[in-house]
Amino acid sequence: MTDRKSESGEYWDKHVVSWEAATYYTDKNMPKPTAWDRFSTLFRGASLYDRMTFAIELLKPYLDGLTVLDVGCASGRFADMLLDAGAARVVGVDISEEIVRIANERRLAGPNKDRLEFFAADLAKPANLPRVDLVASLGVIEYFDRDDMKTFLNNTKAKYFFHDFPDVARTTNWLLWWMRQVYIRVNRCPGVYLYKRDEFTDLVRQAGFEGDVWYVRRSIFHYASNLPRKHE
């Protein structure tokens, strides 16, 4: 008998395929999303394409030759962008067996199949992950409460991290925050958890990550990393 998934894992296992299909609505090969997820794109627009683009701009100076763990890889879009930006290899992990199946279909049909790997795991529970140079995630850690965050950070075996950061400051945009609350309640999402920067820095220190932790904002998105800071 398999272990029960974490609360956030149960939610995303059921929801990620529809969310992915609605979020990246230009991809006609994805399954049809739910009506509510389609409706949410009216407010989201192309913002999550922007989130990936900003992340790649920040990561590109570091990626040459690195092996990257892409947490919350979904169908593998960000993994492909990491390879195009210089990563040597990307290993993607997601909670959903179904979305990993879709990612592997895309991998086998693309030009980088030998440099990609995808598998399913619940990282809010203890997991045996491959050792990599860099662990990265977009739109993932905001669904981890403090205990799940500790488990996730302790699971990752990497010298460096780069995460889309759920900064508590995003509540200052009251309209977007209110709309987000409506969305998560309609979809019965367990919760979205925001962190202060010093709080998150303390958590990554406890998990054994070294180096200076820095934070940067691009448009509405915040990112956190301990990569050696390059002058902008």
C-alpha cells in the first residue's frame, strides 16, 4: 500500500493537468481544462509566460554545464527553456503521474530527449532525489506550509537553489490577492503560504544551504536564490 500524499500533493495531483492546460492556453495539444481554469486565464493572461521568461533571464548567466532539478515541472516547458539557456541536463519532478506522462511524451518528440528526465514524487514528504547542481521551481513553494517547506528544502540535494518566492508583500496588491483567494477557495486548494524574506532565509539555512541568499523582483514576480550574485 502506498503512502498517502500530502494535502498539497493530493490537490495538485488532481488539478495540475487542467491548470497547465489553462495557463499555457496557446498549446492546443493539452487536454481541455475545466471551465473555471479557462475563466481564470481572463485575469492571468500571459503572466506565467512572463514568470518563466524573467526566471530564465536571471538564471542564464549561471546555467552553462549545470544539472538542474525542475520542481513542479508539469509538462516540461520550463525544463526546455533551461536547456535552451545552457543547462547540460534537467531532471523534472511533479506530483502527478499523468502530467509526467505528458512531459515524457513531449520529451520523446523533442530534440533534447537524452538531456531530460521526468518522474513523479511528493516533495512535501521525505523523498530520495537525485543530486544536482541547482534546484529550481516556479509557482511551487507557495503551496507549502512551514512544515512542508522544511521537508521540501531538506529533500533537495543541491548546492544552489532558485525559487519563485511567495513574498508576503504580494498582499499589497489587494485586487490580485482577493482574486487569488476566490480562485483557491472555489478550487478547494489547501492554502497559499506567504513568507517574509528573513523567515525564508532562516529556513534555507536550517536546511544546509550556504552562501548569501538574495531576493529580486521582476514585474509582479519575486525570486529567491543563493547563486553567487552577479552584477546587473
